[in-house]
Amino acid sequence: MSLAVHRGLTALLSGVTLAIAGCGGGGGGSTDEPVPTAIVQPLPIPGPFKVACSNVVQDFGRVVPGDDVQDYWEGLASAGGTPRYATDLLADPANTLTAHVVAPANATLYGRFAGQQVAFVVVACYPTLDGNPRPDYALPTGKVVPRMQTGSQPPLFADDAARYPMLVFSHGYAGSPLSNDYLAVISVMASHGYVVLAPFHGDPRFSNLKVDDFGDAVRVLARLENFTALQALRPLSLSASIDLVLAHPQWRDHIDATRIGGFGASMGGESMLLMRGAGLTTSSGLSWTRVTDDPRLKAAVGYVPYFGQPYLPAFGRDGHGLDEVTLPYLAIGGTADTSAPLFMTEQGLRRLAGTRELVALGGVRHGFDVASTDDIFTWTLVFLDAEVRGSASARRQLSTMASVAGGGDDFVILRYNGPPAP
């Protein structure tokens, strides 16, 4: 570790205790805002539409014996250091959606990746015909990609004449759209009438690090430029995915480019804000730099969204990188989450200049909470319907919504402050 980084780390961590004490916890509602009282019934899961997905056919015989296929999807290098990514397995790359990003020549944000071109495989899932005859595509993990296109087959939309609202989906650190429960989440959103685009971020290609505790902080700050690069490339990959489908002859006439929203889990929640102009922490002194600003993103939801840790906040000192961000944003966080502490999320949301809401899940740690399934999807879909589709009834519902019936213990910390519905 360099002397400069060591000094920055020492100064930074000396204030951790005070920072935690000053920020408070995340267990109750705010005292300066009226408390909503309506308990709503959960939305149906899945929704009214069947779901199909784009071509991600792979040759699983290329997986090296002893390796895990998910390591390729997630961009994790082999034990010997050999780089791996989803592109290594693609059996039909010409018909697989793949976005390409050239990292800007900005070493502060992109470190050694500045100026390099990076590929991001993308899967798109969408509302399809009830009678879609295409088979599901089986994955080695036991999961399936529903009614997957093969070869040059075009998507089969539920209504070929419709233009659907679209969501960009950003998974958590070192995950992938096909790992864990992400594919199920994507499918639920598509079943409610959205075209959902999900890039494989491949985070370990840039930095195989996380920030959950003091030991992590030491390692990250010693190689901060790599951790910064992986965070900065994520929003660029989301914008490139939008560019890709809006120019693609099989997709462009079926998407409403004026109604684009987003959903991010953990670091994916951070990516949504970075995509709309938030400043990313770029030094041990907690200075921040804006990554990009894509105005096509109209609103976003972050589930257990990553706003950083007290010793390394994601958006600069005290979250000031969020000060001028107007993106409508719903955060759903867990009161027992130590990877994405709820008090950090609340601090950040209070800095947003536009519509925002913070919903807490009592006792929930980092990760998808099965008991809160109905709560998570109902809050998410109502917010996206309000802010992406422009539904007046959804806005009215949010203004009084306190919790979802059944499920886990969900409650409002920062109430919805969007414009009143007509």
C-alpha cells in the first residue's frame, strides 16, 4: 500500500465511529413527515403475460472440468488467473445480444481500462404470446431461460403492434442475469408487461473485491482505481444495452423509448444512480466524479441498494455526489443489512433532488428475502408503473401506501414525494 493511501485510510477510518453515530439507524419512520396508512393487496406473481427471452445459447462443453459455469457468466478468473466471461461459452454469438463499451480516456474513473473496448453480453426478456411454441432452454444449474429464441428467430411479442415500456436490469456485484434468483426476478417484471434488458456485468474482470468490512476497505483502497473502474463501467453498459436494442431491427419497433426505467440489486442500485448523473467516489479523500448522465432513464428501483460504507461511501463524502440527481428513485432496504447499511441509503436518498421513497424490510439482511417476495415486487411494480408508465392511479396509491398485506415486515421510512396525481 502506498504512503498516500495509508494516510488517507487512517484519516478516513478515524471518523467511522462518529459517522455511524451521527447517521443513525434504519429501524423507524421519519418524524418530520406524515405517515401513510394504507395496506394494499399484493400484485399477482407472475403477472398476466407469459415470458420469453432472447438467444443466449451456449456450448457448456467448453466449461473446463472442475470449473463452475457461473464463473463464466460472472467474469471470475480461474484459479490460475485465466480470464473467463460469458462470451467464452456463446455458441451463436452472431444472434446473441452483445453491447460494446469503449471506456473514456479518463484514468481517474477507468484506471488501466481507460480507452479499452469491453464486451457485455445481454439477455432480453419480454411479454410473449400465450401460445409461444418455443421450448425453454435448460441451464446446467437446473434453471431455464423461458421460451428462448434460437438462431435468428425474432422475438414473439404478446402484441406485435404494441410498443412496450422497457427496464434495464442491473444485478449485484459479481453476479449475472442467469445466476442465483435474478432470472426469476427478470421474468416477473417481464410478465407485468415490460421488456427487460440485463447485461452480464462481469465485475471480477475489473476488480475481484467487495467492501463489507474493515479488511475489505484496506484491500480496496490499496487498489481503488480497479474498484472505481468496475463501478463506472456498469452504467455505461446499461446505456450501451439501450442503444443496442433501440437500433436492432428485431426490437426497435416494439419498445417505447420514452418509457425506460430500471431495477438494480445491491451494486445494481448504485448503477442506476450513476447512470443518471450521480458522482462516484474516486479517492480515499472521498472526492467524487460524475460518470455519465443518460436522460432516457426515467425512474429506477434499488433493492438493498449499495450506497457504500461509512469509511467508503459510494457517492462522495456525506453522499454529496447525489445532490443534483433528479432521477425518481425507490429504495427497498433491509434493517439488518450490513453490506448495504440502511442508514447510508437514507442519507443518500435525502440528498436526491427529485421524487424518492425509502421502504424498509424489518430484519432482512443483504440478499433476496423470500418471505418478502410479495412486498418487494408490489412496491417495485407500483413505483415503476407510476414513474415509468405515468399511471395516475399508481401515483395515488403510492401517496397513501404504508405496506403490502402479508409477507414480511415492510414499512415506509421516507414517504413518496412525487407530484400529486390528477
